[in-house]
Amino acid sequence: MKAIYLDCAAGISGNMFLGACLQAGVPAAYLIQELKKLPLPDEYEIEISNVNKNGISATHVDVKINSENHEHNHDHEHHHRTMAEIRSIIETAPLAANIKRTALQIFENLAKAEGIVHNLPMNEVTFHEVGAVDSIVDIVGCAICIDYLDVEKIFVSKINVGSGFVKCAHGLMAVPTPATAELLKGYIIYHNNVENELTTPTGAAIVSTLAEYSDNLPQDFSAEQIAYGAGTYDLIIPNVLRIYLGEYKGKSERQLLMLETNIDDMNPQIYGYLYDRLLEAGALDVWLTPIYMKKNRPAHTLTVLIDELHKEICTKIIFEETTSIGLRVINLAQRIEEVRRMSRVETSYGEVRCKVSAYDGKIVTITPEYEDCRRLAQEQKVPLKTIWQEALSKQHERLG
């Protein structure tokens, strides 16, 4: 599977992550085009530049707020938004479901941390430092880049958080700020005599939501590319986030669960909508099994495959959208998975992603992405199977 290793010797922030991803191959035009789908018209501009940090060539991303659009805000500060408002911004944007899901997971973790610090419910948290437009762009941009690079696994090193004090909306605060410290519980952090905030709450939220700690490059990780995203400061150390992009052939250690419930009194038209909500919320799979209940009543068993992280949200959706009054939670002792990676192939109709799966060192399955084929079929007015077959044929040729 495609994976990233984050080397945080100079910390991590949202714009450092974006810069590294751009240097790793995400086209700047593509990132900007996708970000324009956010309902934030004329509120920001993105400046991308190549910079040199202590001899290292890195990409710097700067989100500039258009101050004339914020002139009614006190002291011309960034526009502050609650978690509920941010969720609405992301959910209503015409972005891919997995991009929205990743961005919302990061922001919700951020909101939980801020809520703990300020003793507020998650949805009532007002983001001061991290809720402004630049951080919305950073976090959604992060999700866009991960999707484009087809990354399925992220590892992170020890994290340099910096030291000293930083000016926040509530006054001077010690580095790491309370929200950053809360988010990085369970990770190994340190400071290297640099009196600057090296790890921001946004960077900490990306790590805590998506990354697994690894002191060094994992044994089964094969790096194919190294890229650098620049921070804003000029320091005595290179102020860059280094990412290793490559293939991880190790085993996934996720704890998987199944949520099950029997339903015999619900309008079947609801199931399609329920499937969409569960999959968008992070469910790995959803299916129905026809059954007979007591008194020979026909019914269905709804089964949802999830990981521990998505247990709470999927449970909430099932109770909200179905007539179920109880769920069975089944722990899976093991799931054997093929090693998977996404590969892009150019057809005569456009680019199609293909999922390439291998087991025991041999390729066993190649599957063109349905959504890519469907979109191109609609755009080009040709049968979907024509695009599917060409993508499959070209991928076979490419892999020999």
C-alpha cells in the first residue's frame, strides 16, 4: 500500500505538509482547483514558492487572507468559526466523499482538543488560531493531497514542538500550546533549543488523526521519493518537514469491528441513503443479509464493518436513520488483507485509477476505479464498460 513517513525534526504545520506533498508530485493547479470547491469565495489566495532552508530546497505554501473581505472583524483578525459552521462548509462542498471524511476527522479531533482545553462541547468550540480560513484551507488541502497520492498509511517520527511562548487570542501561551499538547498525547515529543512554535495545532491534528508513531522508517517501508515542505521561520536548523513517499508491505494492525442489527419494520428505500451516510462517515463496508425472524417475519441483518475510530459516529448514524433499538458489537480477531496500491493509467478517454492487489509477492487482482470510469463515460458519452476494459488492458500491459 502507498504510505508516507513524516520526519518531524523541525515540527509540522498544515502549510509544511502541503508544501511537501506538492514537491512529492501533487500538481499545484489541481490542489488550487479542488480548494476552489470550498464555499469561501474571495476570502484567500494561495502563494506557492520554492525556497532554500539551510541549503535544502523546499516548497513553501502561504495562505494569504484577503483582508478587505474581513474588514468587519474586530482588529482585522481572521474570521472565526465554530465547529458546526466548519462542518457545514466541508459537507456542502462538491468534494469527493473520502476527502470530506478525512478533513472532518482532522477538524473534529482538533475541536475535541480545544473543547477539553476550554471546557466546551465540540460543536460549540470557536476556533481562534486554527479556525480561520487559512487552517480550513490547510486541512482540506491535506485531505486532497492524501487522496491524490493514494496514501493509505502514514507514519510519524518523534516530533519537535519547539519552545518558548507564542501569542494567541487568549494571550501568551507556552509552546506547545494546550491544544497541541492535548492532541499529541501518546506521541513522543521534544524541543531542540529552538524558541519558536514548530508544531502547530493544525499539524498536531493531522498527526493525531492519521499517523502511527515509528521511531525510524518501518522495516517493511520502501521509500521511492523524498520531499520537503518549508516552514515560515528561518532557524538554526533547516525548518522543513521531510516526507518519505513509498510502499509499505507490512501488516495492518487496525482493530476491526462489526456492528450488526436485525430490522423488520423499516421502509427499504431508506437503505440506500443509510449506506451513503455510513460509507461517508468512514465505514469500511456495509451489507444486508435476508433473514427470517420470529413468527416467520422476513427481515434483514444490517452489518457494518468499521475500525475502532469510527465506532461512535457509525453507531449514531444507525440509531438516527433506522428503526433499530440495539446493536451487536463483534470484535474481529483477524482480517487477512492483500497488499494494495493505486496506479494511474491514461486511456484514450482520460486518466483512470486502478487498484492493484498482491498476495504472497504476486499480483492477484487489478480493478479499475468505478467512479473514474463512470465520470469519463458520462463526459465522453461512451459505454462505461469500454473505458473499464481499456483501463484494465493498459494496466495489464504496463505491469507485464
